[in-house]
Amino acid sequence: MSCLQNPPSLKINKMLYADRPMPVHVRLEQRIVWNLLLVLEKHGFKPYAVDYEERAHVDSKKKRRYGTAVQSRRCLLVFAPCLGRVSTKGKSPHRMD
């Protein structure tokens, strides 16, 4: 992944920024979180749950985990190593190049 990808649109963004443009810092924060999820997944780690409000929310949908992480003020993303094959082209799946 040579460049940052734009994150998927969220319903909350459409409600909050319907009558005004989204601030640059919000757009950048969402882009960073989304691309972090993609890079970790590429290297063999899948997000398992989002821990916020003193409870863990396990969800199988990547977009919902991303949305929950972006919307909460403080959260903890829980990752688990993939048990299946990871395409790393001969490299260790846990090595960040």
C-alpha cells in the first residue's frame, strides 16, 4: 500500500456535516484510523473488538469497528493474529517493512 486510502463514508458524518464542510482534522483522523486498520490486517492482524464505555463490542464488520472507533472519544481496538494464510510474499506476517 503505497498511498493512504480514503475511509468509507459514515452516517454520522452526513448528519454532523450536512450544512457545513467537514473539518480537515476530522477527515485526517478518520483517514489515519482506517489506514491503520488496513495495514495491520495486511500484516496478519484482524481487529477483533472495540472496547469503549467499559465494555467490549465484538463485531465482524470492519466498517462498523472503524465507525465505532472514530465516534468514541476514548476506545481500545483489540487485535488478534489471523489463523488463516496471510499473503506476505515470503516475508514474516508480523514484520513491518
